[in-house]
Amino acid sequence: MNEFIIAGTGGQGVITCSRLILETAMEKGLEVRSAETIGMAQRGGSVMSHVRIGEQIHSPFIPVGKADEVIAMDLAEAVRNQRYLKRSGIAQAPDDSERAALLSENRIRSDINLNCYDLENQWKKNGIKRNTNIIMLGIVFSGGRHLISEKDIEKILIKRYSGEIRKKMLEALALGAELSRKGKRIT
């Protein structure tokens, strides 16, 4: 079973991200469940989605301490949701200027892995900051560690989107996969 917490704030594409994972898993014939907490999303508040892929899933909610990965759209949300990670779970997030402070204040659990990616230069180079969620999907689902892959997600993007939107999303997914393969993480 794969269990993911997808976290961000309103407008960062958390719901789009979780729906792409759901659709991809269903397309592959996998059992999948999800639940979302949206709260004050329209005002920039926290948005979180639980996604479970596997067999005999009885609840869409992931208990605290059981998630394989937190897929965060920013570092603060990765830190806020780290409680959901199991021991040796992975929090994946874009890097930001607060990382050093968070690490020095010991706000990151010592029994998890935090992978931060410097997306600032990538955003400038590729002009795709709006697609951070899709970059994060490329990072997480490349390498064959999960029941779905970035190639499976690519098929759904092609099926679901067209024109310039599809092009930018496919570029973002490929960029994330490349960052993951090259080990371009900071921590």
C-alpha cells in the first residue's frame, strides 16, 4: 500500500495533485481512497489531502504516523504535516529561506527524511512556478518506488488536458522526474 499526505495552501494545486493521483491509480485498476480537508483554502489557508493506494482500504484517512510520504507544496506545510509520516517516511518539498531556521530549531523529526528541492532556479529557467504541484508529482513518482509512476501520470495529463496547459504540465512533470533521478535535493 502507498499512503500520501498532499499538503499546501489554497491555490497551490493540492486538490489537482490528489485528483491526478486518484485518476492514475484508477486507470491502472488499483483500489484508491482519498479525503480532503480544505478549510480556509480560498483565503490562503491550509489544504490537505489523504491518498491511499493499495488493497483492502477501509478508510480514506491516514492515521498519524502511518504515511509513506508527505508531498508538500511548500516547506512550512511539510513541517506542519510531518506528524503523519511513519518512521523513515519522506517529506518532499520545495526549498525556501526558512529551511535553515527550521533545521536549527529542531522542528524536523529526526526519524524521517526531509528532501528539499531548489525549484527557484528551475522556475526562473522554465517559467513554470504555477506548476509546482506537478513538479512534485514528477519528483515523488519517478524511480518506480510506488504503485504508480510519473509515466502513468503523464498518460492522464495527456488524456485530461490540451494545448499550452498540457505542454506546461508535461514539462513540469518531466522536470520533477529529472530532479529526482539526478538527486538534486538539498537535504
